Amino acid sequence: MQSVLIGVAAYILVQFAIGVAVSRRIASETDYLLAGRGLGLAIAAFSIFATWFGAETIVGAAGAIYTDGLSGGSADPFGYGLCLAVAGIAVAAPLWRRRYTTFGDLFRDRYSPGVERLAVVLMVPTSVIWAAAQIRAFGQIVSASSALEVEVAITAAAVVVVLYTVIGGLLADAITDLVQGVAVILGLVLLLALVANANGGVLGIGAMVEPERLRLLAHAEQSWLELAEEWAVPVFGSLLAVELLSRIMACRDPATARNATLAGAGLYVTVGSIPVLLGLVGPALAPGLEEPEQLIAVLAREHLATFAYVLFAGALISAILSTVDSALLAGAALVSHNVVVPLAPRLSERGKVRAARAGVVVLGLLAYVIALHADGIYTLVETASAFGSAGIFVVGMFGLFARVGGAPSAYAALAVGMAVWAAGEYALGWRTPYLASLAAALAAYLGAALVFRPGGAPLRAPAVIEGFDLPGEPPRRAG
């Protein structure tokens, strides 16, 4: 076990070395947040794949499927893979042509600075919760590979990922993603081959899967509407995820943005099918696991030689580092670029970079606290995808592709979508809170567009919320 920890530490040191080397090239906010808008097809595709192929797929999905069968993992990799494909087809090129620094810029440009700030308030927690899932997964892998308690491992994970993110920015992340992506693919393929070889081949492990574990519905009482809810969360909830959109905006041209996203989708579904298969046969291969989320690490420790296991564990941890790096960087970009910088318009480029790095530290601490107290990785990921994303999806898609509605519509959709989801999820116990929040956000957006239509006599709000525009006021654009 000590050799495993030493190997993993060496892997992390290499990551840090790359980050330090790249940090010397960071001279502006665009360099730090968008890699100077210079990502090519191969690096961008592997970066998109590695960013999304993190804890929820490697650790969380395998653990959920171990416990609940195929119904526990319908969202990942298939739902998130579909989300990436739709993003490549419909969103990538149009968004790239806007030349934004963050996705928050769309809400200012299309609606108003107040809508921009409200959108940031809803998007940043998503990044923090997603980062928390990765930190927890990091801790689970380190704990499974050593004698460390999970809480101690999570603490160590938080320190590593925050420092790693602060140093290099998106360019360092993208460069290491290429290496990480190849390492993860080779590691999972090797693990599957060894597990199959030890159990009668692919047909042998296929025969070990109990038929009832292949059900799409979790139980007889689950409706198809509830199944649609499970797919709607990853597809609609993550289509405009800022971690993905930052990669798209960092590409060198719109064609690269589109093709890299589609290639990342293909890689994601193909490689993500391996943890699905291992999760299905997990109860037969490793019965009675107290921590199902440690399944992949347990199988790797049993079937890989020490050196190969060190490389595999390092690859898994690197993939998680990539994902949490992206989440913290995307959240910090929204806070610094869309909140802090407008309040300090004379801030230098280096000052903007320092603000973004400070944001990484603060959000990293929040993610650490959430990771310590979370019930599981998969639950965190689903919460991250659903939190406030119904309104973000509706407002963002109208902002990109239509001229219907203005600031009042955006306010209504963002507020109503969040309120309906939170009420349905935590207070009323609805089985399909996300679908309800999507419908409510869309209705609120179109309803406000009718009430506050151009040329009409819009109602005036009775009070002003400090920092936000009044419905009915014309959008205020940054100079």
C-alpha cells in the first residue's frame, strides 16, 4: 500500500510540474480562464472527455449500478453522453461565435447585468457541488488504496485539488487532460480484460449478471415519467454546464468547438460503458462491499499487478483532478469575471488572474465541506445537475437562439425554475421535480414575455432589490 501512495504522489507531482510550467505563460484573464482561445481538436476533445469523465462515471456510476442494477446508472454515461452530443450539434458553434469569456456574459449581453448576477448566483453552486463529488471520489480512491480513513483522505484530496487548480488554469488542465484521457482509457480497458480473463471471458462475466439487474425501472412502482426525469436531469441540466462551455469557448474556431464536443461525446459513452459493465457484475465479483463506490478500486487492486495498479490509480486520480479543476475554475471564473471585475473596472489583467485564483480557493473550501458531509458521489452529481439549471437552460437557450423575452422573462424563469425544483425536491416530495421546474420556468419566461412585451405598459415592481435591475427597465450593457 505504501508503494501505491508513493506512486500516486509521483503522479500528482507531475501534474503540479505541468501546472507550474504553464503558469509562466499566463499573462491575462483569457490565458488563465480560456487557455488563450487556442485549443486544437485533439486537446479539446480529450479535455471535454476527461472533464466529464470523472468521479460520477468511474466511481459513482459503478457504485450506483453495483447497488441498484442498470436503473442506478441510466444517467451516466448514457444521459450525459447524449447531453454532450446535443451540445456539439446545437450549442458549440453558435456559442463560440459570441466570443464570450464566461457563459455569464450571455446573460448580461442578451438581458441585463442584473440577470447576469442572478444567473451567477444559480450557476456557481452547481460547480461547487460537482467539485465536492470529485473531491469525495478522490478521497474514496486514496482510502481504498491505503490505510487512511475516508475523512482524512478527503481532506488531503481537497488540499491537492485546490493547489493544483490555482496554479495552472485551463491551459495546464487541457494539456494534462490529453495524457489523463489516454491513461484512463488504457487502464479501464486493461482492467476489463483482466477481470474477463479471470472469469471465463466476456461471455463468462455476462452470464454473471442477474436478469433483474438489467431493468431500466428501479422498481415496479416507478413510472416512465420518473424515468424521463432521470434522463432530463443530465441532458437538460448539464447542456449549458459552465465546465463544458468553457472548453467550447477555449477552442481556436467554431468548427473545432463542434467537432471536439462530438468526439468527446463518443469517447465518453464508449469508455463509460466499462464501469457500467463492471458495476453490473460487481456483486458477483466483490460481494458485500460496505462502500460500493470503492468497487473499481477494489477490482483494480485484486486484478492488477502493483506497478499496473499504481499507474491505474494515478490515472483515476488524474481524471478526477481534471474534473474538479474544471469545476472550481469555471465557478471562480463566474465569480471573478462577472461579479468582482465589474465592481473594479480598473483592475489590471494580473489583478483579474489573482481574483480568479482567490475564487478557486474559496470555492474549494466550500466543496471540501460539502464532500465531508455528503451521502454519496452519485447523489452530489445529480444535485449539481438539477440545482437551478431549469431556469438557466430556458433562459440560456432563448438567449442564444431567440429574441423573445427580455430581462423580466429571464428573472421570472430563473426564480420560478429554482423555486419549483427546490419545493418539489425538498418540501413536497415530488417524484419528478426537475421536469416540473423545466415546465414552470418555460411558462414563466413566456408569460413574462407577454406581460412585458415591447411597446406595452409593463407593471412596475413595488421594490428594488439591490444589485438587480427592475423588471421593465431596459437592459444595461457593459461599456
